[in-house]
Amino acid sequence: MNDGYWRDEAACKDWGAIYAAAGGDPFFPDEARGDERARLVKIAKEICDTCPVWARCATARKRNDVGIWAGQEWTANPLNKHARSIRKEAA
Ligand code: SF4
């Protein structure tokens, strides 16, 4: 079974248009801070509120640890945060 098929029905499936209209990525606003981050997250949550596959997305979220999934914001778990810091130090 292709686990990704449900994404064809997702309210966020046209990510490119969403990105262009928002002026950034509402679903993964990693680089945004403060008011700009809040603005992007608000856009993502408003899109999620209209999504017909919200429940599937909430299940998929369990395999991912960052970003806006199913209308909720998830931050990196401590292990991934640690891994990111190691990568930055190595760069
Ligand atoms: S609930 Fe939100 S993040 Fe999940 S598929 Fe729908 S629009 Fe995308």
C-alpha cells in the first residue's frame, strides 16, 4: 500500500503555491523567528483546519518530529536537536 496516497487530498498538497503566497514555508518555519514565525504557523494551522485528511496526517506525524502536522506544531526531540547542533559544529 502506498502510504502517501492520502496526501493527494491534503489541503497543503499545493505546497509551492502556499509557499509563494505566504512568503515562506508555513509548515516548516525553522528559520523564521518571532512575529514572522507566528505568522507562518498561523497560516499553516488555518490550512489544516480545512483539511479533509487531518486524521491521516495526525497518524503520519508520529513518524516525523518537526513542523506543523495536523494543525499542531511539533518541535524537534532532544536527540534530534543534539544531532543538529553536532552537524552545525561540523560545518
Ligand atoms: S492536516 Fe495540515 S499538514 Fe496535515 S495534510 Fe492536512 S493541511 Fe497538510
